[in-house]
Amino acid sequence: MNPQISVITPCYNAESTIRETIDSVLRQTFKDWELLIIDDCSTDNSAEIIREYSSRDSRIKYFKTEEKSGSPSTPRNIGLDNASGEYIAFLDADDVWLPDKLAKQIEFMTVNNADLSYSYYEKMTWDGIRSARIVRTRPLTTYKKLLRSNSIPCLTSMIRREAVGATRFKQIAQEDFCFWLDVLKKGYKAYNLCEVTAIYRMTRNSRSSNKIDMFKGYWNVIRNHQHISVPKAGVCMVTYAIMGTLKFLK
């Protein structure tokens, strides 16, 4: 019998954090899941750690890219191609979930007949010190709303596999933002649990820490991949900048 939820985790040189990430999935009160960890040709001990866990729990499955892609897109797409659950959830190899994340989210989606959901999350430093800073996002996200602000945190997301369909992550910056736009463009809506279910680990080397690169990536997504006109894209860009600044100041 297939699991109800497939968890997809891209991994590259995450030996210092991957155990904590896997343990947070193992601690879930909801147990009907599979964890697909896709190694992007790590050069540290990540693969050995993942195999150690998979040898002890058959729900944990190890995959490896044919060559280093340097992006979470390829590993996530491998995960999507191999997922068997009715629902898909994403968790990066340095983030963690709270124990009742899956249980609360699956109940929320069932009760509300939602195809895509997300939630608030908390931040922690690279060495695991929780900041108690909660990042709150809008309660309902549509395609038009998402164009102006990326309000679907990947580490909190859960989506029905049939809603994903043939949609895949592109090899670009802000790949998750573009992915959610491609999904919502099909007419779906995303709903927020409006409570914290995950903890995001901040890192100086992450692309999200470089604001200039974020704006460049955003512009590329809405102009070259969503084909939004220049005037409308300009308005969206201003709103995106304002929302991003307010989010940073919280």
C-alpha cells in the first residue's frame, strides 16, 4: 500500500544538519509517510548518514543525481518522479518540522478540501538557536496574489500529487516561487494553517540571504517564465520589494 504522504528532501553536503532533519520526520505523530532523500553528489558524509537511516527504516529512501546539479530543482524533480503518496511535502536538508506538522496539515487539507496548503514558520540560527521570530504569511494565496509576494514557504508546503501533475521545478533561481506560480496558474488556491509547523535554518550562504539576487531572480520568473508584461511586472516588483522589506523588519 502506498503511503499517504511523500516527503521530498534535496541534499548536498548536509552532514552537519541532515540527522536533525530526518529525526524531525521520524518524530512526526502522523506515521503514514515515505521520505525520499535525493543526494546531489555530496562530497561529505551525507550519503553514509542517509543510508544509515534507510537501513533502519524502510520508509526512508535514498536517491542520487547522476551528476551534481548545484540546484535543489533536479533533486526535487527526482523526488516528484518517484513519489507514491497522495500528498507531497518538501523539507530541505537543514530545516526541521515540529512533531505534529503532518498530522495538523493533513487534517486541515481534508476538512477544507484543499489541494495546496502552507503555514507560518519560525527561524533559527545556523547552529540551531531558535530566534522565536515567527514568519507569518497571508491566509489565502492565488496566482495573482503570489505574483506580488512569495507567500508559500517550501518547508511548510503540502500539495496533492494530482495537483502537481506534470509540473516540475525549473533550473533557475527562485525555483520554488516559479513552481508554485505554475501550479496556481492551473486554477488552484493555497490555504494557510496560520500556525507554526516548521523551523527554517538561516545560513549566510543561502541564495535567499542576497537581496539583489532575490530581486533579479524574481524579475526573471515573472517576466521570462510567467510572461507578465513589463508594466504589470513593474507594479508587481514594487509590491514585492515592499513586502520583502516589511518581512525583513518583522
